[in-house]
Amino acid sequence: MNPIKHVIDVLGGRTKVATLLGMSYQAVKKMEARGVLPRTEYTGETSYAKTLASNSNGAFTDEWLLNNASPKKSVA
């Protein structure tokens, strides 16, 4: 399962996610293709997981997203 695809589906598409995160549609598409959050999420430079989780109406938590969309994990 690709956790980023799951998040995009729950939140209503790439455009919605891009707007929430203040990034381009293309950046979200690349993040989805990789299935992981950017490195900056794990170095404390961004807080995308928290933003996405707070807009998910409880569908997932930021902890779940951080654990499942880590660049160190492979996407099945």
C-alpha cells in the first residue's frame, strides 16, 4: 500500500493536498510516485504529516503517516 496515495485519496486529490501543503501539484505527484514524505519532514523543517492528518477527519494520524511514509521504508 502506498501511504501517500491513501492520503491523497482521503483528502480529495492531488490539487487539494498541494493547496494544503503550499506546494505544486507536480511536487505532490512526485511524492505520491515515491510513496514517501520528503526528507524535510523527518528533519523538522516541515510538518506536512500534521497538516494532512488534521484535515483528514480522523482517517489517519500524523504518527501513522510518519511511520508508513518514511523514506527508509520500501513501498510495496
